[in-house]
Amino acid sequence: MKRNSGIPVKIDGSGPTDGAIRAQAASGRPSWDVVDAEPYTALSLGRAGICQPLDYTVIDRNKVAPGFAHDYGIASYLFSYVMAWDSRKYGAKGPRTWADFWNVQAFPGKRTLFKWMNGMLEAALLADGVAPSALYPLDVPRALRKLDELKPHILAYWGSGAESQQLMVNGDVSVGAIWNTRAGLLEQDSDGRIKWGYDNAFVTPSYWAVLKNNPAGAQPAMRFIAYAQDPKTQVELFKLTGNSPANPAARALIPADLHARDCGSPENLAKQIRLNGDWYADHYAAALEKYLKRLAR
């Protein structure tokens, strides 16, 4: 970035959670200019006056798929919550639907789910027979009741990608709802023992957002986001991390041997369900409180 624009870039990997961003804003002296946030986080923080509107005279809204940008954020990359399983227990025919994931008779063994709810309420509702097209608005009480059924078979609720990876590679759990990036590493590190796929996975973008009163000022932040939209740059990120390009123009640049890993390819998108960022922006805090209370029972 500095070589191309003269703007130095420093990365803070501590994690721009909703709470951390709000704390920086409350301090009056934020240290972050641009944050990597969930779509609903960018939207809710924008509504709260913490993030500023993006400048779409600098950033190209057309460099993401329709619906992958709003006033306060734009997709930076795509990732998915997928089902992964241990082939020592199930062979190549592991769980492909969320009803399978809940079916402990056909697929015995301990499970792991994400502790922060994203995608997990949807998984429970699909396992309970709700059609993908009828998921939103989410019926949170129904989802929690369905999660109760699986609770005796859940060993742990993972909070970090590394934790989900460790649970599966150690054989502590046989089935997991985990990030596709970690599933890919698990398959590689286990010499193919851990299998996974995009069937009925939940796909979502991560968004760039810009804090108000950011130290570098608005225009350098907007120029950074515009630079990050470059398809070649996004393909390099995909090669390094497994996070798929948000710019559709990058698809043609992905090496053939990596096409199957791209959660944003037309073929893989057709198998998945997109998380609804608008619903999360409106309901996240209240739904998460209910979810965490239910897990703690």
C-alpha cells in the first residue's frame, strides 16, 4: 500500500469486535482508521454515529456483488460456517445437512458449535425443518429449543478458530460447525482425515468500515479500502488465508487447483445460505444474550 500510494499501513490483530470499536470511539481518540467488521456491526455502528459513511466516489460499490455494500461498510472478503467431520468415524459420507448434524444416531459422537451464535441459530432452525427461504426473521425461541436437544452431545462451544481446529485435530469432537478457513487447514494438516464441504453452509462477507474521527482522516481510509478492492490483491489474500475474494473480477484469477476452496464461486454459493446482516443489525444484542444464557444452563 505504501509503495503504491505513500500511505503507511499498520495492522493490529487484536480484533475489532463491536465492544472494542465502541470503546475506542468513547475514548475520543481512536487508534484505528479502518476496521474489519461483520456486516451487521458496521451497520449498527454507523447508525450509532461511531462509523462514518463510506465515500463511494473513491470506493467502487460495483466491485462487490449486489447486496454486499451499504452506507457504512463494504465487503472485504467472504467466509463460511461449514460442517466438518472426522472420516475415521464416518468415512467420506459425513453430515451434509443440519438435520444430519443433529442426528446423533446416524452420526454418533461429540460436537462443537460457535459460541457467538452466528449461523448456529440458523443451523438449529434448518435442523428443525424450517426451509432456507423462511429462515428470516429468525424464530429465536424455536432455535434455542432445538439447540437444547443437541446440548448433551456438545463437548465445547469454540470461541476462536484455533480452538475449533484443536478440538477436531485432537479427535475430541467428531463433528464441528467451523469456519471454512480452519476446515481447509484441518483437511491439510490431518492428511485428509478431517473432511468438510459447502453443502448447507452459511456464507457471509466481512466488511471494511471507517471510524469517525479516525487518526489518518477520512480520505486516506477510503483510499485504503479502494486499494484493497484490487482483484489481484484479493486473490493473494485468498491464497494465504482461505478468505475468498469479495470482488467478482478476482474469480478468473484464482488458480484452478483452488477453485473448489472458493466459498464465493457460483458453484459453492449455490450450495450455501447467506446470513442476513440486516436481521443481525436489528436483533444481535438481544438474541445473543438469550443464546449465551441458554448455553450456560
